[in-house]
Amino acid sequence: APYGIGRTVRIVFARDETFDKRFMGKIGEIVHYCYSCGCGQSFPDDPMIGVQFKSGKIEEFWSDEMKDLEGT
């Protein structure tokens, strides 16, 4: 996976029509990877990435929809 669990990320891009625009610009922490939700993800390089926000809400995003705020 492109980003490690525990990394802080900002949601910066909407990849497709399923993207919930309420998360645009929000900052959260990566808490899990999902390889089995049926969205075309592949192991190990392209999972859906679960991000937890300050509110406690967890939502899944593609890696290109986020920016790592801690560097590479």
C-alpha cells in the first residue's frame, strides 16, 4: 500500500462519482486497508484506504484521493 497505517493525510481529489465531497480538504489518519469491497482494488499496491477523521467517522478512499502530510 502506498501510505502506512497511522499516517496523517488530507483528502484532496475526487476520483469518481462515488466520492463524498464533504470529505474534500479534511485531514485524518489511515486506520486500515480494504482489498475486498469490490471496487477494483488490487493487492498489495492499490487498496481502498480507510481514513478516520476527528469526528470518529471512517471512510475509504483511493491513494490518489489523498496527500500524505508527513512526507513520503
